Amino acid sequence: MTLRNALVIIGGVAFLVCWPVLYFPLMPHSVTGWALFVGLGLPVCMMLEWLGEAVLGSRFFARRSSTFRIVVGVPVCIALVAVGMICAWFVRAAVLAAG
């Protein structure tokens, strides 16, 4: 393994661990908490990123007028934020319960 490959792997692991921290500003205090944080936080982050891209980047919105996109897009964005907050609450509760 070259130094470049090792640095890419270390950077990838650091990114995967730090990405949920951006969404869930919570620092676990136990090994179980960290395992839940990474194990739940990373899939939830990926799911939320995919959901936002799938909904807001769909052809449905691209084909509509700007007025329609604003009228429909704002409530959709509010709903996506609510889904994100519920998911963040779930991950936070699981990590806090683990200690």
C-alpha cells in the first residue's frame, strides 16, 4: 500500500465519521454511543441527502413555472426539514440512550 492510498483511506474514514457530526452536533461518550452515532448517523445523512436531491431535483419541479415552484417548493422544503429534524431526534435519542 502506498502512502497516497493510505491517506485516501484515512481521509475517507475521517469524512464518514465527521459527516454525521455536521448534521447531529452531539458527541458520544462511549464506544456504544460512537458505534450508534456512526451506524445510524451515516445512513440517515445519506438518506436525507438522497431524499432532498430526489425530491427537489425531480423533473416535476423542472417542468413547472417559477411561481409554481415557489408555491409548491416552500411547503415541500418545510416538510423535508421536518423529516430531517425527526431523523436527527431519533439518532440523538439513540446515542444518548447508549451513554
